[in-house]
Amino acid sequence: MRAGTVRSLLAAPLLAALLTGCGIRPTEVPTDFGGAPSRVPCTPSGPGVSTQSSQGVAVQVFLLCGSSLVAVDRSVRVPEGTPDERRRVIVAQGLLDQLAASPSAGQKAAGYTTYVPGGLSVTGPGRKDPDDTLRLSTAPEQLTSYALAQLVCTLSDSAATEGDGSVVLGGPGTAPLRRYECTDDVRNRPGTTEPPSSEVTAG
């Protein structure tokens, strides 16, 4: 056996011991470093803004985390005995308020954020509108793509609508109405994919 080979064999255990002592584990195979691991787990620690309340209707709102929409449990207060028509508007307004509220500290640490502006209000259908219409104080087309996606996905599958994955929205007064849908593409790419919509004709 050559002297160089012997020295190499003797040096290998010593090198491994030194690496271990420095807190570095030696590897026997090449390491593929790849991309940097994500620092956004999207699993908030602690309760959300309103889930701490033991009263109210259980709802879900969609917040932005990373590059997609993620459902978060919340609650909305609805007085007992409220008629169905009024109940829909109360739930819708509660959802808007929850979307506009700043995420909790745990949610912020996990990467959650919202683009829905504060002060946004909602009313029920006008005199000639379909019964399931929700009119916003700001026209939907004036909202950012993120905010519109959050609103559509939150409202479309809630007690404020028919729960069929769509919602009829319009601006104030007699502004045109459109039926918006929340799809997988919208939830996965809210910044680049607008909710599909179709024109709704008032009666």
C-alpha cells in the first residue's frame, strides 16, 4: 500500500471527527442544495382576530399567504330572530369587516396578510336586483385583484349567498351587476387570475 493512500485513510476519521465536533455532519453523497426553503408555513400560532369569541356564526375568510388564498376560521355576530334577507347582509358585512381587519400577531408571523380595504360596506339588492345581490360601497372592478379574489372566495361559499361557489356583486346605486365565481385558479393565483364573471341583468 502506498504511503499517500495510508495517509488518506488515516486522515478520513480525523476529518470526520473534526466536522462532528464543529456541529457539521459529514455526508457520503453529493448535496443538492436546490432552492431556499420557504419561511412561510401558513400555519398561524394562536387564535385569529375573531375566533376567540364563543358567540356568533362560524365563518371562514380567505387571507393571502405566500402567493395563494388560505381559509381562516372566524365568527360573525348575528342577532337571534333576524329575517333571512337581513341576515344575509349582516353576515356579508361581518365578513367584509373580518377581511379588512389586521391579521393577528400569530398570523402575521406565519405570513398572512389582507388587501381588502377598511370602511367597505355592503347592502342588499336594489328594487330591480336579483334577490341574491350584494352591493358594495366600492365597485368591485375598482378593487385590486387580490382584494376582489378575497371577497369573491369568502362571500361565494358563505351564509351571505346561495353557497354555490358564486356571488352577485355590484357597486352602489344602479351600477351594473356581475356574477363572480371562486375557482381553484383564483385561490392559487389571486394576483394574476381574476375571478370569472358574467353579466347579470336586473329585473
